[in-house]
Amino acid sequence: MNVSLNDTFCSAVTERLSSPTTTALFEWEQKAMKNIIIALTASAAMMGPVMAEDLAVVGSWSSLSLHKDYEAPFWGETLPDASDGKLNTTVTTHNQMNLGVGEVFRLLGQGVFDVGMTVGDYAVADAPELEGLDVPLIAMTAEKAQAAVEAARPMVEDIFKARFNSQVLAVAPYPPQVVFCNKAVANLDDLKGLKIRASGRMTAKFLEALGAEGVNVSFSEVPGALQKGVVDCAVTGAGSGYSAGWWEVSTHLLTIPLGGWDPVVTAINLDKWNKLDADTQSLIKSQVAEKFEAPAWASAQGALVNDIGCLTGKGDCTSGDKRSMVLVEATNADIVKARGILETQVLPEWAERAGGDWAQRWNDSVGKVVGISIATK
């Protein structure tokens, strides 16, 4: 019952009660009308609270632990419960919707759904400056990777507002992207001349600078490509490779994070975000930071150790049976060589492609955390 209707109704009631009638009828009508007004007022009060907001959420790969252990529980249960019924969510993933990985943030910006998350590298065709979020080989531990991501956060937020009409809510890690090879390798130099499936654009550029050949092969096609010799090696997360059975078609595991940590960006459509009241925005931010982002980062290093143990048989494995890939760890010489390639070739090429002041912004943020600087003109 809205205010204008209440006013009209009450006016009619007043007019009726003031008309000449017998005393008994007048008293009966007055009592009846009073009861009706009380009932209508109570009904209006019950309708007063703001209706719940519905959020359509599209998560990252449904088969991987980031979605199963963190995304799905958080968006499906934790946040709605914390909102006391103010937020209702429906949760799916881009692969369950048969969306191309490069479409996720485009569709998010158009408002096709409200919240979307996927690997930042999947969106670099639309935003080359976003490549600066996940640079190969600059972070050897989850702690360092998180520090680099936090340093990049203001840049990422600006990119998503400008390119995808979206507000960044979180940046969470996949495990570092390591190298599965079906050839014997002992160090970074041994990758020269090999055909390697890269996990992102900057990784492909690094491989080219190293003297390897970057080959574009989808994740699902990698086992067949390794078996048939279409590629000699492939880059992905250790846990992803274990779950997908890459250990069946590869022999050596080079654990250097050649593909970076593949950060997954979670963002909300900016128009939807701006329609939410300040309290709801604050609730979402705090819950995402405390109940989703922080736990995902806290488990990242342990997940890597476990995944390597599962693939090589060297260490504990809680994910299933241990396998017997040959463990190849990065040497100091590998790190020095990688840094040199990044500073002299890969990062300057990215800075030119991204344009603007992105190189300087990267130097002032991520660069200071990892000790690398891009030469700027």
C-alpha cells in the first residue's frame, strides 16, 4: 500500500464517518474502519524493508580447487548468510556456460551477469596493459606473488573500470604455472629449441626470447599434443596438470614458475555496484577480503608443495596417488638468466605494446616489490 493510496483511503473514511447517520451505525462503522486502517498500516510496514538484491555469479574453472574450495562456497553460502537475506546469489562457471575464456569480462561489462571471475591473462587481448599483473618468474613464493599482486591492485582496478565497466573485488591465485616436459630437461637453457604450450601472452613472449617456440594449444588438447609430439612441453599449474593426467604423457617437471601465478580477478559490473547502498558495498568488500581472498592466498604455497609431491612422489600428497615425474628445480643461474630476459626484452616489449604510462606505474608498484625496473624513455 503506497502513501497516496493510504491518503485517499483515509480521506474517504473521514468523509464517510462525518456524514449523518444513526448513532449505532456510526459507532459500528467507526470501529470497523479503525480496524481496517490498523490492518492496512501493519501490511504497509511489513512491505517496507528493501527487497533482496540478486547477484548472478560466474566463476572460474569448475574442476579446479579455487572454484570448488573457495569461489562456490563463498558466493553460494558465505556471503548470502552474512547479508542476512539481503543478497541472493546464483552461481555457475564460464565453462559450465560454454563461454570462451576471453568473453567473461566483456560480458560482465555489458551486464549479462553481475559478478565474473577468470584468469587475468585471458583478457589481455582487450587490455594489453593487464599483462603487467602476471609476469613470469618474478615471484618464487606465494608470499612474494601476493605482494606483487597487491602492488598491482590500483592499476588493475583502473584497467577494469576503463576496459570492462567493472569494479575489482578480489585477485586470488591459481598455483604457479610450471613446466611439464616429455623430454629430458635439467635447467632453463634446455628449453631452447623446444615447442612449448604457453599459459599466457607474456609467457609466450618469454619463451620466444629464450629461444623456444610458443605453441597455442588449448588446455584440454595438451595431453594429446604431448603424446603426439605436437609440443615438447606445456605450462600450467601443478595441480591442474595432476588432475588432468599430464603426468601420463610427460616425464620431467620443471618447477620454476615460468607462467607466473595466473591470478584470477573477481569483479562486479560497475552499474550493478553503483546501485548497491554503501552498507552492502562495505559488506561485500569485507567479506570478500576476509572469507575468500585471504584463505585462497593462505593455502597457495601449501597447495604447490602438495601438488609437486603428488606429481613426483617426493613429499606428501593429499590429492590422490603419487606419480613419478622427474623433479627439476630452478637454479640460481636459471633465475639470473630469466631476470635478464625479462628486463631487457619481455618487459620493454610489453611497455611499448601497452603504451601510456603503464611502464612507469609498474616500476613504481610491482617493480619495487620484486626488484625489477623497466627502462622508460
